[in-house]
Amino acid sequence: QVQLVESGGGLVQPGGSLRLSCAASGTFLGLNVMGWYRQAPGKQRELVATMSSGGTPDYADSVKGRFTISRDNAKNTVYLQMNSLKPEDTAVYYCNINRGLLGITWGQGTQVTVSL
């Protein structure tokens, strides 16, 4: 019954910035982890960043220092601020929520293209 909707993707020049948002429907009890993943052409889906409902973040090495994940738990929304974007950041970005035994739900994805 959980649905996630991403927004904020688009086309940006190298060195530019984008802010992605992901809003989850429903109200969640207990601990959970929301995160951002991406899949580039010809590559496997990879973790970008996660944040627990307690506020603990984790980042892929490739984005550390450039991307910032944040959450608004009251709104069930997770954000990804992406700065200093590189062409290799080009991918479809998906958010998800991991509710442990209650499962994992994925959003529909939003395209991020970093190009001149």
C-alpha cells in the first residue's frame, strides 16, 4: 500500500546542482531506512545514499562530499541534494523505503542527465 513518488530530475551541466525529492504515502511505525539508488546505462543499480528514520546517513564513496541526503519524517519525504554533478552521475534515480520485515518499496524513478 506504500507508494513513493520522485521528482526533481532533469538536465544539468557538469558542476551544476539538482535537488531530488521523494514523498512516501502512508504512515510508518518504527524504524525504517529511506534511500536513493541509481542505475546508469550498462551498469547495475547502485546505492547512492541512505538515511534511517533516526537520522543516520550513509553514502557511496563516489558521492561523498557532493551529495547530501536528508529526511523530513513528518512528511515521509527524503531529499537528495546533488552538487558538483559529473557526467558519470547520469542515471535514473530511484528512492526506496526499507521497512525490514514489512518489505521494500521502490519509486518510479526520475532521470538525471549531466551533460554539456
